[in-house]
Amino acid sequence: MDNPLKALQFALEKYPDRVELAPVRDLLMDSARQNDRRPAFIKLAVPDDLVKALRGNRDGQDTVLLVRIPAEVNDRVESRIVLPGEVG
């Protein structure tokens, strides 16, 4: 996968029914901020088939992404006002 953003855009446009979304907040089991002894981390509860897909053979492997949508973008989802830069 050379460009995960391009793959995500294609999947959402052509195969929206095959894309699975789950807010990380709903899956979160544990988290810790970075300190001198270790990096920051999050621990997620996910289905076993996803774990097998991540740990399994690299050939034909699904792409799993962590996508962050900034709050100001999320707030604009329902707005009917078009701002400069949103036309395209």
C-alpha cells in the first residue's frame, strides 16, 4: 500500500458498504501518556478476526488505519455553509 489515503478515498467512494468504522473511544481499554521510560500507548478491544488479520500473512492483508478527524472538521459535517477551501 503506497498511499493509504488514496486507498481510503477509493474504498469510501466505490465500496462504502465494505468499509468498517468504529470510533477508537468505543474500543479503548487502556491508555497512557508518554514519559521518560516508554512511549504513549492505547490498548483497544477488537474482534479476534482483526487481530488474526494484523498478525497473519502479509500477502493479501487488509489495510487497517487509525484516522483522526479534527474537531473543527467534525463540527462542519452538518453545516450548509460552504467555506473557502471546501469547494472542489
